[in-house]
Amino acid sequence: MPGFLLHEGATVICAHTPPGQAQPTVPNPNPRVKVSNQPIVTQTTPYTIKGCGLAISGNPPCATAQWMTGATRVKAGQIPVLLQDSLSICAPTLTALSSKQTQLRVKGI
């Protein structure tokens, strides 16, 4: 099923309340590939998470995340790009990130 491509300015959060804000940790290896004038993000890009609400309960909060899936047909520099429905895993909580807001023009499979 096609999904919208993620870009560096997309709103990505962890699953806790309040949700932590996730951001890519490294610049896109292909900065010329853009959607809505923002660089896309590829599957190999790790994310950092700040503000995870799990810390309020005294448990270790989400700190980093790695993407497990990406597009199967759309790649940048031979690396799958991330889609709005790509799957991730956060450390140390083993929960997932979710994409709440992204560009709405370019879809990939």
C-alpha cells in the first residue's frame, strides 16, 4: 500500500504520554532528494527522542529509534526511503515511533 514519504521536518513521536519528539540524528546522505523542499529520510537513519513521558513514571524513557522497514520500490542512493507507515523500534522501551504529520504530495511503495 502506498504511503507518504517522510522528510526531515515530519512530526514523528514515540508511543508514550506525553509523547517524545523524534528527530533524525544524521543529515540525509542524499540532500538533493527532497519533498516539499525538505530532504527525505532513509531507512538507515537513526533517530533520537526527547521528552518521552515514560520518564515521569521513573522508567527509562525512549532515547533512540531505528527503522525496521522502508519503501520497497523507492530508494535514494540504493537505500529505501522512509514512508509514513514504516516500522521502527525504540530503545530501550521496544515500542514504535509513529508519524503524525508529513508532506502530502509524494507517495511511495
